[in-house]
Amino acid sequence: MVLLGVQLIVTLLTISIMQKVTQRFSFGKWILCQTGLVYYLHPTDAELRKLAGIPQPKPKPKPKEGDNKRGKHKRKRAEEPVEDKTFTVPRNIELQLETAKIFPKDVLQLKFFTEFVWLVDYSVFVLVVYIITEIYCGVFPKGNQEVNLSMLWCLLLIGFALKSLCSVTSLYFWNTEAAAERSLVLVGGSFCFVLALGLLLIDESNLEIGLDAAYSAFNASASEFLEQQTMDSEGPASKLILKLCFAVWCGITGALFIFPGLRVSRMHLDALRYCSERKVLKIFMYINLVSPFLLSLLWIRPLARHYFSVRVFGDMEAPLMNEQTFDSMRLWLCVVFSLVRIVSAPSCFQAYLNLAQEKIEIMKKEAGRISNVDLQRKIAIIFYYLCVVGLQFVAPVILCVGFTLMNKTMGGYGWFGQHHYNPDECIPQQEPKATISNLLPNDEATLGDAREQWLVALSSFRQIFSYEVFRGVFGFANWWMQFLSFFTIGCGLAYQSYFEEQTNGAVLHNFGDVQILAIQSSPMSSAVGWMHMQHKSHSSSDWMMTIMDL
């Protein structure tokens, strides 16, 4: 309590409030159910028979009451084979799908619903804790010397977002029918690994990721610490090894971002088509498309920092802003554009749900016949994977926000141009000398001695991992998230535009869909269950359970 103080109290109160509030209200569920989203209902077997001109099956006569009591014909009925109730209809059938508003009971059985709700709710509380901590540190400057617990919240947020993306991506590896998707993930990760190796070799006078300065600061501080321990060492690993580790991390994150980028690009194109008459929403969609590209340019020194904080235009006596103000502006833009992308999420989700009707329109242009089970699955599965698509949309944005907040705090930046750390004005302070003997527990140590040992260990950690080190690590991670979003979305837009031209508007919607999950392992074995799905007479949970059988 002495070390953590107000921040520990804020953390404990937030955990208690989060536990109670999420039981009554969920931000993730609000996005799905209270933003006007509608989904398409699949046609029943009776409707398909009527549209295709297929006679309705005759109902079986009910057994007599006396036969049931005496048990007659029981063995005969048990030996009767189960009637196969599947049938085929023309693909060009005149079918108009009905829509229904999404209610809370409809989303409980969706795939990855729990993960989506938890990630959205937790990110909201992380922002609350971070804002309170920033206000506290701004009002009381001594708070900057304390352990910043909001960074632990942000670190967990990044971990939850990466875990969600790993869970979605792993489905392509568990399913034996997803060979193409699995190959695309591996190729994308390998390409991002090679691309990161090339980018890390660029001179930092052009691309200011800060890893060289971070390595130099870490090497100097770590060598000094080892000398204090009277240990012979040449310091940390070489710069090449560290950059290779960063490239491996870039390859892994690139593999996780491949399908989210393809999906987000598809949703943005569809959303732009549906909101052509809503000018404000259309502007938001265009901002979402170009924001990752603009943000990634802010780390290119000749294109961004040089024009804003070095070059003097016209009759001006000074640049537009100084170096510190430019760093703060870059942080603000990362946060604001990420929030704009979250605001546009309902429109993108509705564009994804509209794929059900688009698939039917494309199917009408095809020849041949299709079974009722395949037709119903084609429509119902779009809504069933809504939360999977939601994770693919939200998780990359949350990663960008998380790394931005950690870059600001751990790097010693300020929101309004006043940084906590300035390498040009930094004066080394006399810190308590930390040795291994001082850090080892002692049986005769009192509470004051334990506190002193903790302070010495904390000062040693700050000495090794300085602001300069964190600026390089989290600055590069922040830029890579923005660049990766731009790269994957750009590849998705190029892919969609290319195939739209090749097929004269009949875009291949199935590429990158999340329709290859493990629940489709035995579609024909549950055809009888699909025949009895009636949206108007069955509850949503029963309907979802029949989908899960497929």
C-alpha cells in the first residue's frame, strides 16, 4: 500500500465494479443487440417446398391409444428406417429472405460470444483505469515515481487480444478441410517475417522505430549493472539477434492479421455500398480505410517529422510544432482513429450480415440444384459466426490502442507536449547501488529492510529498462500494428477489386470466410434436425443447438 497507494485502490475498486456491472450490462452485448443490427432468417422446409413446387409430405397417422397401451406393433415401428427428409430445389429459386432484429437471447449460442464480450468489456474498464491514473499522475507529479498499475491492465489487454486472434486462427489448423486457409496463414506469416527483416535494416534516420537507440541504452545500462555485481560479461546479445527476435514476433502477428485484414476489407467495401446515401457514415468509412496508412506514415521521418517539426514554411519563423508536440500528436491520432474504427463497427457488422442475401442473389445466377440443408446452412451460418467476425474486427484495433497507451506511459511521453523524459536534458541521478546480496532475503530483515530492498530492486529495474528502451520496444510495436493493419487491409482491397473485375461483379465471398470451423464436420448426419427448424415456433436456443450439430 505504501508503494502503490491510490493506484491499488483504483484497481481494486475497478475489479469490484467490473464484476457487478458486467452481470447487468455488457458493452459487447450492447454493440450486438442495441445498435440496430438485423440478421436474415433461413427459409423453412415448408417454404422451400412451396416455392419449388414440391408437394408437402403427408403427415403420418397417429397410433391408436389402445395400441400404445397394449404395446402392439411396437417392434414394427422400431424397425422402420428413418425417413430422409432432404430434398433439392433449383438454385435460381425466387427466394426472399426475412429479417429479424438481434435480441440478447439470440447471441448467447454464437461462436466465440464469450470471448468477444469479455474483450470489449475489459477494454472499456482498461480505458477507465488508465484515464484515472493519468489524471492522478497529472495532479500529483510524484505519482509518476510509483508503480503504474494501469500498465498491467494494458499488458493483460494486449494478451487477451492476441489470445483471441490465436483462438480464431487455430481453427484453420484443427480443421482438415481448411488446407487453403492454413497455407495462406503460413505464407502470410513467412512474408511478414521477411518483410520485417528488411524494414529493421532501414536506417533509423528515415524510419524512426527507435530500436537502435533502445539497444544502445539497454546495452550501456545492463553492462553497468553487471559491473556493479562484479560479474564478467560482454553485455546483452548482439543487435542482430534482438532484431531477429523482433522479426519472428512480426511474422507471428502477421499470420494472425491475415484473415482479419481480408475480412475487414470486405466489410468496408460492402458498408460503403450500403451507406451511399448517408454522407456522414460514408466519411467515417473512408477514414477507417485510410487511417492505418496515414498512421504508419507518421513514423517515416522525411514525410512526417521533417515537415511538422523541422521545416519552416513561407514567412513562418519556426516550424509548425516542436519535437515533443509532434510525439504527442502522433499518440493522439493513434487513439482517435482507433476509436473512430470502433464507432463504425455496427455498420461493418451489418454489412457482414447482409452477405446472406448477397449469397442468395449470387446463387440465383447459377445452374443446377441445391439441397435444402445446404441452402439453410448457407444462410444461417452467417449469423452464427458474427462474434468471430467481431473479434477479427475489434482485436486488431484493441492491439493498436494497447500498444499506444503503453508507448506513451512507458516511454515517458506526454499528452500535451510535456514529456517526463527528455534525453537532451536528462541528468543522471544517484540511485541506490543494487547488488545481489542486497536483494537476497535475510532472516533478520525487518519490514523497513524489506521495503528498502524492494526500492533498490525497483530502481535497478528502472536503471536497466529506461524510458529510452521502452520507447524503442513499444514504439516499434505500435508502428508495426498500424503498418500491419494497413498492409492486410490493402491486400484485401486489392484481392476484392481484382476478383470483382474478373467476375464482373460476382465477388467471391467465400474466400476468407469463417465457414470452415470444426462444427461442419458431419453436415449430412444432421439433416433430419435441420428439417424441423422453424424460426417462428422454435426458440433461439433450440435453433442454435441444431446449427451446432452440423
